[in-house]
Amino acid sequence: MADVVIASAVRTPIATAYKGSLVGTSALELSQVAVGAALERSGVPGEAIEDLVMGESMQGGGNIARYTAIELGLDNVPGAAIQRWCASGMSAVNYLAANIAAGMVECGLAGGVESMSTAPATMKPGPDGVQAPWFPAAHPETDITPAMNMAMTVGENTARIAGVTREQADEWAFHSHQRAIAAIDNGYFDAELVSVPLGDGAEFSVDEHPRRTSSLEKLASLPVINPMLEGAIVTPGNSSGLNDAAAAMVLCSREFAESHGLTPLAIVRSWASVADTVERNGLAPTLAVPKALKLAGIGIEDIDAIEINEAFSSMAVASARELGLDDEITNQVGSGCSLGHPVACTGARMLVTMAHQLARTDKQWGVATMCAAGGMGAATVIERV
């Protein structure tokens, strides 16, 4: 199989949904910004792009990838939208990587986008025939896995199964904010960011979700989301945010990169998608990471950096503990609790950040992993070129 390389990797800054800087910017606009910048920075001519694959989960269906291609003048480029909830963006990258590895495509674009702020509201007739708000469920509902309460289904169930305490969850979230703020202040994200033009002529250029005023005391004072549960630990402070952002990258075969004089950031070595019972959703990274590492031919001890998306800090604590990960290599620049979790964008954002992180730190192996609604999970292994 052909080596699949990342020729460019770009993301927008992450905004807080409903009240942040991108409240008036649609997913279509965000997708165009990220995809356009990824193509421009790669140096690949538009006519060489053979496919565009984008993760999207909250935008009401349709094909945001093809729409983006047309808006960018890439009339020759077909598009596909991938929906695997939180892992949609990562799955989009892996889908394109598989096609390149198989020799079906030489070069393409992949990523993910989410605008929670502008996501459409869907209506559906209820049992009485009256139209009522409706949202597609990620899984069949049970008493312990409610379909519309991920704080319970993922956060609380994981804490109970793995024995994660409120103090451990809050401490993880606090350090996530500290690391994200340090990364912003030290310019660690500069190489991966593209600014988003706003309607007033200004530009949105810096991640706005991390809280500089966060403290363990403030986190400890927050009420739990599900007070009806005995021993509940999940609060808004140790949960991921609701966010808006887009991320994209140009992927191609190593041969294509060499023939076009490109300087790749990394090689996509392996990936894995997994599932378990919905109750164990938050522990999905403990299945996905070993599977992806085995496919890459390496072990846990070889990892130089890993990001576990912090859908809830309880699942990050539990997964890191079960995988035996060193804190020094885990979520080095923050994750969902601090940077935020723009659902279908997040997996692609993690890979964009990891590719640049390996380059910045001169390290070899990076892993991005996450749980995804419905009892699913995913992991991708990349190697610095």
C-alpha cells in the first residue's frame, strides 16, 4: 500500500457556541475557510485534488463537502459527508487515507466542521400528530444510557465503572485549561491556525474557549448536571464545551508529494474505529488505541504524544489510566474541556494539532483518540516524516 502523507493541516480558531465570535458564521462558511487555507498552504493545484471528504453531524444532512468544493471553484472535485458523531472529522481523514493507500486516489482534502451556533432545528410529528422539536438519537435509550443526556451516558457511567472521583475529574479539567492557555500564549497553535473573517470587518484569530480564570476552587463549587444520581461528579466545568470550528488537511501519496516537491508534515500510519456497549462509551479509547497501535506496528511505550478528546474529563482520566499513559505525553496542549469540542470537527482538529505538535517538538509518534456517541470510538496514529 502507498504511504499516505499530510501535506498541509489547518484549522480555524475554536469559538464558544451561541455567544462567541462565530455565532453568525455558518458551517458552510467555516468549511470554506479551512479547506481553502489547507489547499493554499499545501501548494497543490486545485485540479490535482480528486476528492473532498468532510465530517459533519449537526447540520441537518446534505453534502457540505461538495458544496464547499463548488464555492471554492473546485468544480472538478466530488464531495462526501461523513457522520460518525464525535469521530466524524477523524473518520473523514481516515476514509480519504484508505482510498489513497489503496491507490484509488492520489491527492485529496479531508476534515470536519461544526457550527453549533447555526445548527438547524428539526421538527417531527409526535404521537398526537403535532409537530415537535426532534433530534436524531445516537443510540436506543435506556434508563442508564439516555440518548439526550451524554453527561450521564458517557460522563457518569465512565466515572462509576472506572472509579473516577469528582476531585480527579476537576483536576484533569483544570490542567487542561492551564495547558491550552500556555499553548496559546507560547504560539504553539500559530502554524495551524487560519483566521475567520467576521461580518464587521474584523477577524477571529485566537481560540476563545479556554478559561484563564479557572481554578480548582471554582471547579469544585459548580453543581453537578445530574443531581438525581447518587455520587454524581459531572459538572459543566469538567465537561467539554459547545463550540464552532472547522479543520482540514491535504492528504496524498508519498509519491505524489515527491513528484510535486511537497514537504509533508507526517504520515498517516494507521487508524481504528471501534464500538462497545453504550454504557461503556467513555472507555472506547481503551479499545481503539491498542488496535490502531498494533496496526502501526508500535506499542504504548513508543508514543511521544497523545490526545484523548475530553468529552468529559472522567472518560479522559479513565482511558489514560487504563492505557497506562504518562501524564507528560497526554493532552499536552489541552483538549475538549479547554479548547472545546466542535463535534464533527474535533477529530480532524486533533490530527491537525498533532501533526504540528510533532513538528514543533521534533518527536516521531502521535496518536489522537476519542469516544463517539452511540458507544463508538476511534484512534489514528501518525508519524512525523
